[in-house]
Amino acid sequence: MRTYPTPPLDEVELHRILFALSDPTRLAMVTELNVTGELSVGEQLAGEVPKSTLSHHNKILRESGLTACRPEGTRCYISLRKDDLERRFPGLLDTLLSHSTVRHVTH
Amino acid sequence: MRTYPTPPLDEVELHRILFALSDPTRLAMVTELNVTGELSVGEQLAGEVPKSTLSHHNKILRESGLTACRPEGTRCYISLRKDDLERRFPGLLDTLLSHSTVRHVTH
């Protein structure tokens, strides 16, 4: 079974979080997950971004520590690690997302 | 005379700010400027990073909207656009820098 490793909380680094959010599509994906909660890849950004592009961005988001993936059958359900991030960097995610005006981006 | 253009406030974009801060050396430069105020390139990071490297990073920081340069003779004095950034993204810079543990980075 395919696994989707995430970094442990004490290895989540600020500059990697900022890099993950420095791309408008990834910022839109995180903004969306913050509102909707868990989503499968096919549901992200209204299915308007190619799955291969989403998979690439999901990998960067997950490896930065921002998101986690819950496998179910052949699907992967993605969610923000809100509680973990709040413990590691209190207030950071809320502040960043309060300034995100990205709603919809297609590549 | 060489000029150092900065983007007007309403063109400063969140994802470019985040990209500028996604590099540990640039995060250290901004953390330092936040503490010291204006610095010449030669004074940044205790002179331990090559000037060409600093110039490259200073360009990215300036073009993102984070910093400004005040030319004086052959020197360029760099400062954070704190007031501008606070108007554009209230609370963002303080929150980001409160989580920056970068103190000293050499490349």
C-alpha cells in the first residue's frame, strides 16, 4: 500500500512552510482546505486543475508539514494539519490565510 | 545613477513575500533588518556572506516589496518597508518574524 509520510511536528520548518505557500495554486489549495476540511484530489479546486499538477503540489504541501493524507481504498483524502501547525507556529496559519485573496487559480 | 525600484504598495503580493522569505539566508537578512534597522550590503549578516550572494538575495527581497534601498554615494542602504507592509498585510511581518529562529546562516 502506498504511504504518504509527513514530517514530525518538531521537524516542520518555517522556511519550508513559506516556500509551500509561495505558489498561488498551492496557496489556493490550502485556502480551500481551510474552508472545506478534508478533500480528495479529484475534489480540489473544483477539478479544474490537472490531477498530475495537483499531485505535484500536494507532495510539496505534505512534505512541508502543512497537510496530511488519509488513504482510503485508491483515494487519498487531504487535510490541513491545523492543530499541529498551531502548536508549532501559533497564529501563523490564521494570519497567512487571512491575507490570502486567492480563490481560484488554474494552471 | 543606478536605481533600485520597489513595487508600489498595491502591487505587493502575498505569494511573492512568502517566496522571498522561503530561503533561510533571506529570512535571516530580514530578521536582522527588523532588529538593526538600515544596513549597507557590507554590514549584512556580519559580512560573512559573499556580496554577490547578498546582492542576489537583496534583489529578490526588494522586488517582492519587503525592503527598500536608499542609495548614498556608491553604497546602498537597505531597510524593511515595515509601515508599508503593515498597511498592506496587517500583522503578517510580526507574526512571521516571531517564528523565525534563524539567527545566522552562511552559504
